[in-house]
Amino acid sequence: MLGWLFLSLVSYYSIDAIIDNSKKAIKGMEALSARCYLCEDTGDVIRTWYEAQNAIVQTAFEQALSLLEGLPRGQLPPWLYKPLTKRAGSDCSGLHELLFEGENEDGSKFCCRVIGFEGPHDDAFTMLFAFDKETDGDQYDAPCGTALERMNHVKQNWAKSGECTIGEEG
């Protein structure tokens, strides 16, 4: 009787582990869907930032979003998308960043970061804060603080994570 119970428990936990590993594998195969933070006062904060950029930065952002939404999550390269961690002077834990950089027509460089989090749904990346490290500074304390505050707003009210209209007419 004890042998049967032991085998049943082992079988149960093994199946549970198999299911858990399968879910992780499936999560790595699905692409993320980009969403934008919606502020009560100003609306879509990422679209507002996007519209303030020149055409070269806008195109680079559109290409980065296309890769984010087109590649399975497990195949996203770290030069495009990566988790953020606690850094000196800022806590970015729980956040991810979309990275894109390049050169403007005048030769000046841009090094843009869009900070967000994976949620509110499993297949969503909600973009919360965008900035250019070349012009806005390379410190993450203020961007992460704002992003964490906005992430909490989204977790309390999923309607604050809306469909993005980047690259589309208003």
C-alpha cells in the first residue's frame, strides 16, 4: 500500500512538473503584443513621445516593435529586449526594456529605451515610459520610478493598458 502511494505521489508531481515546463516552453514560443500606457490626462504616453521624435527615430521604433511582435518571446535578442534589474540608484525590478539606437541625418546618435512590463496579460508588453539616453541622460532612476508607478496603475485597472497606434494615422 505504501509503495502504491509513493508511486502515485511521484507520478503526480512528475506530471505537474511536465505541465509546468510545457507552459514555460509555450510562453517562450509566443510573440508579445505591444500595448501602451494610457494616462487620464494626456492619453497614450508612448504615442505622444513617438510623435515628438524625428522620422528616423520613429522608423527605428516601428522596426523594433515589429521585431518584438514578430519573434517568439524566447527568440528575442537581448540587444532588442531584456529584463531590467536593480541598478545603482534605481530599482527597475519587474520591468523590461525595448532598445533601439541609430544615427540621425546630422550625425548625432540616438539611444532610445522604452520601459514596460510583461502584462497585464501573459502575451502583452505594456510600454510605460520612453526616453533617449543621448538627450535625456542615461540614468534609470526617474524612468524606472515613473514606469513602476504606471505599472501599478495598470495592475489596478487593466484599461490603462491600451492598444498602441504607433505608425498609424492618429
